[in-house]
Amino acid sequence: VIILNTIALSMDKYPEYPEETLKYFSYFNIGFTVVFTIEAAIKLIALGLIPFMSEGFNVFDLFIVMSSIF
């Protein structure tokens, strides 16, 4: 999913696409954000707050997800 997200994000820059196509890239971005949010929520519930926050990668992942939402 990360690779697909990277491809989708890189495709909306070059070449210049019509507005209709760019709208679909926006929908893909929202879909990927939803998938990553669900992943972070499941991991947080499964591990619990303290174990989840004690691992740096989880904190970084949560930061990226929250940044995408905002």
C-alpha cells in the first residue's frame, strides 16, 4: 500500500493532467489516508497506549497519519 501511495502521489505532478484526472488522484490520497488511519488504530488498540508509544517507529507513523488527516 505504501508503494501504491507513493506512485499515486508522484503521478499528479508530471505530466500535467486534466482537472478530472487530478480529482481521482485526490480520491486515491483520501483512500490511502483512511487505510493508514485504520492500520494505526488497529495497532494502537492491539498493543495498548504505553507499548505503542514506547516504540519510535509507531510514534513517527502516528505523526504521519495525523499530519495527513489535518
